[in-house]
Amino acid sequence: MRAFIIGNGPSRKDFDLKQLAGGHVYGCNALYRDFWPDYLVAIDPKIISEIKDSEFPSDRFIIPPEEEQWEPQDYRPGYRTRSNAGMNACLEAIKQGADELFLLGFDFVIADKDVALGNLYDGTNGYEMETRTTFSDTIARVKYFQWFADKFPETTFYVVLPEETDVHPLYVNNVRGMYYKELEELCSNSKIT
């Protein structure tokens, strides 16, 4: 079963999300401002409050249990940090049976510091400068993503990126790269069948 996980990194800004076909769409945080996914996932209290006050359907809004909003204890015993909505959205898709995850806007994997730190909603509610990640945060996210993918060996993770993008090395057998034009073709073929 296929699922699309929509992060809010700027690498996805030129991709029309309405093209996605052949699986459920899980969005993160403020995505609903521009596009309503099948499911919306958030863990930040400020964004949760905003979404609850919006017209987004409550039965499609997922607030993970408190325990899942933190990196698991077995990831780094004795040290825990907050998870992120993208990883929580991946977990929700897996729990609902998805075994092919296509990750859009997961820009923490991009080696270019300016791109990796960007967010399509920078400067808006919940995305003020004081909440912005640092480059060391992106490296930590890469490591956590590798660990997470390794925990689900039966799931294939496709990180979708623009062409000619340098990424941090990902040392996990079930993580693949894909260009947006390839995703467009895949979705186009899904609409036909």
C-alpha cells in the first residue's frame, strides 16, 4: 500500500500536490492552509491549536499520543528529544498498512544548508524565527530518519527531490531517492489503472 508524506520544505514548492494518486496523503502541520491531505499530523501545540480552530475535518486530524511525540527511548537511551511531524506522519501511514512511503519536502536530507533549513511557512504562525531548526538539527534528523527506516525494513521510503540535489548519505537499504518528474509519472500511471 502506498502513502505520500508531505513535509513543508521548499524543495516541493513547484510540485502540484493535486497530482498525487494511488495512495493516501499524510500532511504535516500548516499544509492544510494550502492543500487538504487525507490526514493531517501535528505535534506542536501552537499548530495543533490553529488546526483545531480551522475548518479542517477533525476526523482527519491526527495528534499522536504523547509518547509518540518523542524520539523512542531505544533510539538514544538516556536522551530524548521531540520528534517531528514528518516522522510521526510516516509512523501513522505505517500503522495504517502503508509499505511504500513517498516523502516530499523532507529537506533535512539536503546537504545545502539554506535549503535544508527552509520551510514554506517561514514567518507565519508557528514558524517564527525562534522555532526554526539549526543545521545541527538537520543532521540529527538525518540520523533519526536512518534509525527509523531501519526499524521498518519491510517499508520502502522514497525521498523525493528535485534533480541535481546533493543529499546527506543515507545508509539504510530500504531508503531510495526519486526525482519529482519520476513521481509525476508514477502518479499519472496510477490514475490510468
